Amino acid sequence: MFAYIRSMAEIMYGQPVAEEIERKVQIAVHSLKTSHQVVPRLDVILVGKSPASERYVKRKLDTCQGLGMRAELHTFNHDVTARELRDHVLSLSADPSVHGILVQLPLPRPIEEPADDTTLDKFDIFDAIAAEKDVDGVSRYSIAELYRAQQNRLRFLPATAVAIRRMLAYYHIETEGRKAVVVGRNDITAKPVHHMLGGRMCNATAIWCHRHTRQQDHDAFMREADIIVTSVGSERYKLTGNIVKPGAVVIDVGTRVGADGRLHGDVDFESVAPVASQITPVPKGVGPVTVAALTENVVRAAQFAVGIRKSGYIF
């Protein structure tokens, strides 16, 4: 008898997907400059001195500038108040030369988790972003459109969700009728991806796992999932191959710096890759596509500003 040995999963590298997006962005930027004398502009707010956030923001700014856009950085000390940030965002929202506004997370704990309900928090800052400039899809307007999950009506889908949708299309991954599990409950990635997968954009049966999900339920969901998207960034929730369904698609959005100083994801790549059919690496997976998707959203914002763009995405 011969034992069946499964081959390693196809590795879903992000760079070819990012390059495809960036080629289209570069063409759109050139068109805006020549036909409308408009240079798309992204303004990023960064609070504190986190090396990881600083590196990620630099990558966003450099990519925008490399594609011919303007990119401005607004830095604040760690002791800035939510009110000060909100007021600054309001001023950017009122500036016609600004097309996109992004608030880099995480924010200081007093803003993320204020001591009482009377204090402004990060959601007040998000809601100060004008709907037509909300390139990361975090304001109440964008969230309402995401809840409807109709891609022909969306103004802005959060960049990570755009990135995952583009990767699914690029690697010819079917979602309709599939069981999809999203691990994590953060506002920027997990929530938007869950609504995207389970809504009309993807028509999957989406399940949500988080810190309150019972371990036995978590493992059972994983063993049935056709698609797994994990976005936690914690060693505690590492996904291992023993609970992954053979042939599943595994998308790793979690990032953390390990004790070895290297960037790691939520997935134990060595044990999952022999089981999955397709898998994203960390690094070189979803990350570069997310940055490219952000530039796509900035261009969309500039096109909205000059009246040549309608709501909706084509995937």
C-alpha cells in the first residue's frame, strides 16, 4: 500500500497582488494630475513613539509618495487628549486640499479605554473624519455602509478588508457558500472582514471567534472551516495544524514581534502549511497588499472630490 502524502500549501504572497493594485493607482494618479490638476493627498495622525507604528506609517507614506501622491504626517506626544486629536481631525476634514485621513492605531490607553463615559474616546476621533475622506473606513458613516455589505454602495471598505478581498480574487478562491471563520474582534480588521465575508460581497457563512469563545467551540469551528482569517497578534491564540481542516485556506493578518525580534503572525506556519491548500505568510503576505489598498482608497477619495467616482468596488 502507498500512503497519501499531501503536498505543501500554495503560498499566497502579497507582492504580486500589491503590484497589480499599485499599477492601477499610478495610472489614476497620473490622470488626476493631467485632467484635473489634482494630486491625491493622505494625512496620517501618529501618536507616541512606538517603533512598530512608526515603521508602518513610514511605509504607508513612502508608498503614497512613490506613486506620485502627497503624504503628510502629523505627530503628537503620548499625553495628547482625545479632544485635541478630534479637533485636529475636524480641521483636516475641513481642508479641501486633504483627500484622505488616517488615524494610526493603537492610541494611548486613556483614549482607547477612557475612565468614564463622559470622556471622548477613539470613536469620537473616528467620527470626526469626513465621510468622503475616511480612507480606512472607521467613521460611523463607513461602518453603516459596511454593515449593509453591498459592494456597489460602499464608499470606503477598510484597507485590510480590501486587501483580503483582492487576494481572494487574485488566487481564485471561491467564497460563496463556504464556511469562513474570523478570529479576533478588532475594529480595523476582524470586524470589517467578518461583515465582508458574511455579507453580499462574499456570501460565505461567517463565524466569529474571540476571547470569550469556548475552546472546544473554537476548535470545532476551525475543523469545519473552509476559510480561516486570523487577526489577533498574540502567541496565546496561535493557530496550529492539528485543528485545521485539510484543504482550508488560511489567511494570517495577525502581527507581533517575537522574543527573537522577528515579525510573526497568528499561524504556526510549519504545522499548518502541510494541511492547508493555500496560506499567507507573515511577513510578505497580507501586509503589502493592505498598504497598496490604502493607496487605492486615497485615489478613490480624490476621485470623489472631483466628481468622477461613484460608490462601489469591483473585485
